[in-house]
Amino acid sequence: MTDLPHIIQMIITRPAGLRKTKSAAYVGVSLGHFGKMVRHGLMPPPRLADGVEIWVTLELDEAVLNLPTATTDEEVTSCDAAFGVS
């Protein structure tokens, strides 16, 4: 279940960086799917803050805006191609 108060707090305060679990929630995907998107270059790699991986929210926003739009026909999108779906 989604922790709605946490998400509302995150939107209000807008942190500069997030750990992996919160980054996945921030962009609206599961943790496993977020990791796959990072590996495939659809999401940015983390930054290192004294050995701690963090994702910059501005870079996450940019990556989400650069994702392909949904299609209504049978054409294959670049996201489909990245994940081998056809």
C-alpha cells in the first residue's frame, strides 16, 4: 500500500536527492522496475554521497519527461525496444 502522507510530504518539500526506494516511488514505478530502467539508461545513474547512492530529483524529472509517450496503435516504442517487448 502506498504511503500517501509520505508522498505528499515529499512533494511539498522536494528533496534534492533520494535513495533508491524513494526514487522509484518518486517516478511511479516499482523498485525492481526502477533498477531495470537505470540499467537500461532510461533513468539516470545514482550519485555517490560519501558512499551512499542518491538520485537527483531534477535528473529524475528530466528522465521521466524524456520517456516515450504511450501509443494507441500497435507500433513499438523505444521503451518497448529497450526492454525487448514487441
